[in-house]
Amino acid sequence: MDIIPATLAEHTHAARGRSNMTISTAGVAGKPSPNKTSPARRKQEDRSRDARERLLGATIEILLKRGYSGLTTKEVAKTAGMSNGALMHHYATKAELVIAATKAVYDEWILRGQRIARTPGAVENPLEGFISDSTSVYFDWPYIAALEVVMVARTDEALMEHIVPVMQHYRETTNDLWREVFVQAGYTESDADTILNLTLNIVRGMGINRTWKRDDARYQALLSDWVQIVNQQYKPQPNKAVRKRPTAPAEP
């Protein structure tokens, strides 16, 4: 049983500095455009969206290469093939740029999870689906970029004030999504929450370990063992009504 997506298992250190994630600014850069716009207006909006995506992609790339302290708006603009003035038109400060890039990454992760959770096999094998979703996040290089930002925000109250809501929104949205899948599969909400939180911390710990020790075959084996343990410990009851209960706050 292959739980870790093959595209991630095949990553090597040579991939550092380049992510397989496509940065999108849809829903990130502000209010949606009106439905009725002129061709010239739509063309300008397309150019602006393309510029933001290039800037955010360049920001993630430089965070991976140099960390937060080594990131400058000048280098981001150069990497994106734009002038510093053009960058400032979209993002006035380094912090604003980094916050937008972090949000774009987390928003893309939400969409990625939704695609996995809505596959036909998700209800049939919810734990494998959640592991696949989690490893696609925590085993991918944008997580390291996001982690760079979190570590800086730890001692930067103003930055943390913007980053925490982004992380909480991602975690709450993802937990709600997968809790529903587990409940549909016959698990109680209490059991679903326990499985989700334990699995999250296992995969996230592996993601941290993976920054210096890449052993995907070992992670695959351990996650397969974890699936067996959960299947032995928790028994879904698909033919019985599941009693709802208030959900606990999700951890960031």
C-alpha cells in the first residue's frame, strides 16, 4: 500500500529551491472581479494576477534557498523577472509579501486536500486519504518555506499576528473536511478527531525529520504500520447514526 504520493517520494535534495506547487493568487489578493468587465480590464487583471503569482513563487523559492533573513524584495523582483517598483506596486513591504506567499501556500493546500477528500476512495479508506493529503503538504518543499516564516514570527509579534489566522484557517478547514469523511465512513466524531490529530503529528514530525534525513521508504513502512494499528483500535460502524458533538479547537 503506497500512502506517500509517488511524486513526493521521488523528490531529492536536488529539488531544493524549486517546489512542485503552483502558486495561485485566486481568492488571495482581494475581492473577486465583477462578472462584467471590459476586455481591456480583464487583460489588466490577468497581467496583475500573473505578476502576483510570479512574485509569490519567487518568494517561496528564495525562502527555501536563503531563509527569511536572506530574503530581500530586490532579489524577489529579480527572480520574478520584474522591477522592484513593480513589486512594490503589489506588495509594499517584505512582511506583506511573505504573508501573502504564506497564505497562498496554505490556500493551495486546502484545495489539494479537497481534491483528495472528494475522490471515490476517500470514504472507503479515510485514513489513507488523510495521510496522502498530509504527506503531500508536510513532505513538500513549500512547508519548509512556511516553517521559515513561522520560526521568524515566533519572536515577531506583528508577523505572528498575521500568520496565526492563516495557519488556523488551514487546520480548521482541513480537520472539518476530513472529520466529515471519517464520519461518513462510520467513525464517531470523537474517534475521528483522535485519529486526525495523532496522524497529523506523526506526519508533521516526519516532515521535520525529512529536512535532514530523507528516508521515504522507512516513513512509508511506519505509516502503513500506523494504518494497521488504527484499524485494529477503531472500528467504524457505517450502518449506525453518529451522534454529533461540539468540535474542539484545531491546533495550528
